[in-house]
Amino acid sequence: MAAAVGFADQAHLARHFTRIVGITPGEYAKQIRRSVFAMRPAPRSRSISFKS
């Protein structure tokens, strides 16, 4: 992916990303996963109904 967007390699992209965003790409991904998980609605309890 780094080469596709014009960087020499992954390390070059990671350095640039860290300089601009202030955290590493890995830490950024962790934060995104946490925030997406936090936004998910809680699972609904399923009631089992038996039809007679």
C-alpha cells in the first residue's frame, strides 16, 4: 500500500504518518477499533417464545 500512494516503503509511510498524526499507524488502528466497538449497540437479549 505504501508504494501505491507514493512512499518508498512501509517504514517511510509509518514515519510520515507518525509525524503528521502524532501516533503510530498501529496505535491509530487500535483506537479506531476501540471507538467502533464502543459505538456498536449492545446485543439484544433474545427471548425464546414457544408457540402452542
